[in-house]
Amino acid sequence: MPAPRARGGIGGSVRDSLVVAKRNLIRMSRIPEMVIFGLIQPIMFVVLFSYVFGGSVNIGGTTDPGAYREFLMAGIFAQTVTFATAGAGAGIADDMHKGLIDRFRSLPMARGAVLTGRTLADLVQTTLTVVVLAIVALLVGWRIHNGLPKMLGAFALLLLLGYAFSWIGALIGLSVRTPEAATSGGLIWLFPVTFVSNAFVNTSGMTAWLRHIAEWNPFSATVQACRKLFGNPGVVDSGAWPMQHPVWASLLWSILIIAVFRTLAVRKYRSATA
């Protein structure tokens, strides 16, 4: 039998998306180890990078460990929100593998609501992780120097980037057969994106062609914007447009990624479950 017709209109789509998001949040709350393990990894990165590399990297003409910790945190925040992509892809692949997506198709709901609800639930989990990570960062010496409004703007850019990348994870999750493959596929491309950037080192020390790639990396634009808004050291003085206007570059990159990969993911969802 054909699937029941979905309720039309934006309002119906929003309601369906929120219902699916609530379902995923309830599921996360019943599996607390998912949240706990998601918190442990970024905390380990903060502690290890701060105390292993602090004092050996020159930031703004000084090798003071405190300067490197402030330089580091924008990169760690950005890495944390983007690495959540692998979990989003694995979750969607798991739902596909168990046949849950086919059950959703039998309901009169908007087709894009399943993916939108999943990405919104992942955004809530990422927000929780960022809050805990910020507390740990304050404990190891990270500080904000430009006031509360700019701090909130920086965190908004970080969460927007994480939400944008979660749509890439959704597309990967729909394109593979198992959750394990989705996890691997979600991490393979994230490592070059996060490390060929200004997250952990200043791009001025890179070769010309690699520095050009790093400065036009969407990830680098968000890191640069956060350092500027936080008032942390290490803001790169570069002729590249994203480095000169990092806030606008971060916004444009994130919106573009959402527009492209949400369209591709919804299209893939419809064909994968047809």
C-alpha cells in the first residue's frame, strides 16, 4: 500500500521534526554512555594539547603555555562540534539498518522531518558537550576578553557549523550499509579538514599552497571568528578574504553547507527508502 500522505505546510513539517527530535533525545537519555563518551573525548583533547604542546608553540611572539591554551580553545571547540558528525551519521545508518526509517515512512509525516529531527537532537547534545568543555577550558586557564555578547556570538557560530556538518553526516549515514561504515566514513574526511587549518598551529608556518587551502577552509573561518570574538591570541593576519572577514565567512560557509547537503540528504533519503 502507498504511504499515507504527509501533512502539508511548513507548520506540519516543523511539528514532525520536533517530534522526531524529541524521540532521539529520549533515546539518548536512556543510553547515558553515549553522552558520557561524547564528553570524555574533547576533555582529553583539551588536557593533552594544553599540557603537552603548551610552552613549545610560539603564539604572538611568546611560548607562554597560557597563551597557547587561549589560542587552542577555539580550535578544540570547533573540532568538538564537527566530530559530532560521525555520531549523527552512525545514528541514521543504525535506524536504516534496523528498518526504523521504513516505519517512519508508513506515517503521515513530512519526508525531511526524520533527518531534521535527528540533526536537531544532535545539536542539543553538541550544545551540552560545548558547555561542559567550556567549564573545563576555564579550569585549565582559558579566558574570554571581549564580553558576554561576543562570546555568545562565537558559540552560536560554533553550533551553526556543527549543525551544518551534521547534514554531511546524515548524507554519509544514508549512503552506507552499516553504522560502523558510517562512523569510519564520518571520520576519514574530518581529520584533514580539522588539521589542515588554523586550529592547532598558526598557518603562517605552512607552505604557500597548504596555507591557501587552510585559510579557505570553512573550519578555519569559524576558528578565526571565535578567536576574534573571544579576544584570544593567534588571530591570523592574512590577505585571504575568510581570514579578514571570519564572522561573515563562517556564516556563509555554514549556510551554504546546510543548503547543499540538506538537499542531497533529503533526496538520498527519499530514494533510499523508496
